[in-house]
Amino acid sequence: MSLVKPKGVSADNMAANRRLAELMGWTEIFDVGGALLGMPPGGNPASRDQAKVPDWTGDWQACGPLMMEYISRARIWRHRAVVGTPRLGCDLVRDQQAGESQAANFRRIVVDAAIADLEARR
């Protein structure tokens, strides 16, 4: 029997997911084969206080709530995304990386906006 290895998350995106999780109150975060596990705010008693950190940069279901909370406007061009952030009062711009899809670029700029917003509140 052969096992199919899941498509890996880039180190840059994993670092962004880790930073966002830390800013949201996750603790004891560690990498397990390309996925991040940690203790969410409030713990997770049903699973020894551990849970999988959402893949905000790779999953629309995880990224969607971030868009609602941290993005006030968005413009997407063929190789660039621009988002407005209500609390920061500025736009963030991100150019699409080589081999990256337009959707992946947009999810990443949403995560970047959430990180910038949460860091500004500190």
C-alpha cells in the first residue's frame, strides 16, 4: 500500500500561520509533519489541551472569518492583491509569488492583514 503525502505548506506560510496563532493566544505550538499543533486559547480538554492550528494561508474555511474581521475592502489583479484594513487605516499590497495561485496570494494577504492588525494592538 502506498501513502500519498499531503501537499506541503511553504515555510513562509507556516511561519505566518504560527505568528497569527501566537497573536490569537495559542501557546505551545509545534510542527508535526507540515501541520501545526498547539494549545488554543482556553485549551481543548477533550484532546489533552491540544488542537490543530488552522491553516489560514491554505484553507478558505479558516481564512473566511479573518476576511470578515480584518478586511474592509479588497482589489485583486492578475498578479497582485491589495486589501484595506479598517483599524490600521492603510492598504496592504502583496505580489503573487512564482508558482503561487491567485487564491493563495489573497489568503496570504488576509493573514498578513490580521497579523498587522493584532501586532498594532499590542
